[in-house]
Amino acid sequence: MKLDKTTLKTLIIPICLVLVFCLPNHAQGKYLNYAEYFIDTDPGQGNGHSIPACDGNFNEAEEEFCVNNISVPPLSEGRHTFFLRLKDSENQWGMRRLDFYVVSSSPYVAKTLTGAEYFIDTDPGEGSGIPLPAADGSIDESAEYLLKEGIESSELSLGLHSLYVRVKDSYNVWGIPRKVNFNVIEASPYKTLDTAEYYIDTDSGVGHCNPLTADDGSFDESTEDAHKNNISTSSLPLGGHQVYVRFRDSWWQGPTFNGWGPTKVDTLCVSDTTHLISPLNGSSGPPSQTFKWSHLTGVNSYQLQIDTVVSFPNPIKDLSVTAETCRVNDLPSGISLWWRVRGNYPCGGVWSKIYEYTDVNDGVQQTNLPDNFSLSHNYPNPFNPETQIEYALSRNCQVKLIVFNILGQKVKTLVDEFQTVGYKTTHWDGKDEAGKEVASGVYFYKLKAGDYNETKKMILMK
């Protein structure tokens, strides 16, 4: 059986011309000096069937090739591949391929499907996959419905996998595999978990990390909670760490899988806890009080909360400061208060014990009311990045406290509300209305309270 030479020539010549320009490192002055072909199997460079140039010589960068002497061997029905290979004057090879089909001499031969197979993740090679049956019992038509119930995935590890299905036709030609991605999101009901381990920051390898116990005392179910109290942080430096936990199932002794599931990751913050300096726990005092606590190394700021309820559902004061002290005014009188503080590391922080500030005395508050409006100098000054501003109101009024730059442009409004008589404190964190840090320099803060106006200068120094 021979492929028609006229048809073959029609296919070859356009390929040849394309190849001329696709040869590696094409440069002016380079020319073709040899051409050869082979079908399906490569005998090696220079060992194919030679093809002459139509003008008799290979001495130009572009050549047409005479195909009259191409002898096509008997070929079986189905797909075949024709390869044309060219060599240039610098002994560099280029090659192109053309797939074609050989059919019988009958006017029409219908193709049918004769086989189907699947594989998951890794291709074992055409014909080596797992067979898939046809829904009607046999694969013998041009279109078939395949039984997907035959696909087995119970031994797969948790996570993302790819399913490939391919079919073979009556020319013994396999089609391109069709791919579908899928997730295995839970263990098979026939599997149980039999162990768990964790590591912090550095993996020692599966099976070689710190063991975890099951909450119910034993690993013998397909779903288990691991006992977090096993995780030790005593030797870790302060700051954020990554904790990794993984489980192994009861199929770990199988020939294919090691049984270990995907690793789950959580963030762990190792931090110190500050403690009270003043006011002492259980002491009483006026509604304006300075709270102090112990210093912590490595924190970005401190957070102070005060509430009338010991569980702090809605703190009446929630302040952020950079120093280990904070003055708070306008505490409610005649009741007991609760306060706590924490240092904020980059990864978070831990609250201190809860302290009590009892029986804030309303009479003390009345005797300490300011006689006049006033605006105090900020503290500290110069500052970086936060400063505290105190002012006094001799009567209830609308209050505005605004920060301006040296050009008189508003930077941030710190207070804009109606306030009652008393001593007040607010803070500026060195940021503008958009939350962006402002540059070092001279700034002004202006208080307008009723008819009272006062402006003072402060310096941000980074």
C-alpha cells in the first residue's frame, strides 16, 4: 500500500519552505546542503532517505525538493508521521513533522472506538491505563458512554488530583487524554487515623517530629482532634512562629502511599505578659488616674482597656500607647472598674491579669474640676511616634482639637464632639486622616472649646 505521491508532494513542499527559516541560528550566508526524510521511526541524523534539490544542487538558503523518488513503504491503516530533516552549511540540523492517515481503498471506512482507559496524576503510557467499560457493555461504536463508576480513588491522599481519560479507535490510534481536576477532601470511611505529629518552623521529616495525642485518648477514628496542650513553646524566642500539624492514616503500610495527609498550618505568637505597678489592685481614687505597668521588650505598643464589667464586653476606655503609662480622665464615679493591659508584638499579645479600681469617688471629682479652660504642652516632646495631649474644660461645651502642619494645612482632627467639664487626655500617633505616617518636623495643635482658643507647637522627630 502506498501513499499518493502527488498528495505527499503537496504536503512536503510548504513544510520545506517553513523549515528553511526555522533552522537554528539562521544567518546571512548560510545555505542548505542536505535533506532527508523518514516515516514514524528515526534512524538517526544522516541515516534517513535522501531527497535531492529540484535545481540539482544544495547551495542556497531556500530550496525546493523533488519528491518523485520518495518510496513510501507499505503502511498499516491508521495514523503515521512523516519527518523532513534539513542540514545547513554549518552542520546544524532542523526538522519538521506531519501526521497523516492511511485508509483502505474503499470510498468510506467508518472509525469506531475500540477501547478506553483512565489514569490519575501519572501517565503509565498508552494502553497501560486502567480499563473503563462502556455503558452498553462493549466499546464498538463511534460514540460511547463510559461507566465512571469504575473509577477508583479511595487510596488517594487528601488534596488536588487530576483524572485523565483517553479512548482508542479502530485504527489502533489513541486520542489525547482529557483531563479533569478534582479534590479529595475527606478520608475514606474505611480509613482511620493512627497518629499525629507537629513541628514549629522547621520540619524534621514525616514521622520524626513531636507526637500529639488524641483528645479522646486514642487515634482510632477517621476524624480526630489532637491535644494542643502537648505543644511546648518554652524554648521559643518571643515573636511569631508557624506551627505545622499532620496526621497519618491506617493505610500507611500499603505499597503506594505513606499514609501522611497534608500539613495544616497555624500561627503561634510567643509573648510575655506585663503586670501592674499602679494603681494597686483594689485601690480607690479620683476619676482622673494615671495607670502604670511593667515594661516589655520587643513590643510595638501597649493596649489599655477599662470597663465596668469584668468580662470586658464593651470597654468604656480602649487606648493604645507606646509608653508604659497612660493618664485617663472622665472615669465614671461611684462604681468599681476593671482594667487590663497587654503588650502588642508584631504577631499579637497576651492580656495581663484583670485589676480592680474601686469606688471612684464622685466628691473627689467635684473638688478637682478645673476653674478655667487650658491646653497643656504635649508629652513627650519631641516625640516618635506618639504623644499625649491634655486639656481642661471648665464647663460642658463643643470641643475641637486639630493638628496642623507648618503651612497651616490640617493634618488630623483628634477631637470633634461635645464633652463634659473636667480634665481630658487624647493622643496623636503621628498619622494623617488617611492613616499614613507624616514626615518629621514641626506641627501645631489647636484647641477650640466654646469661646476658648489655644494653639501650641510640637516636634515629631524620627
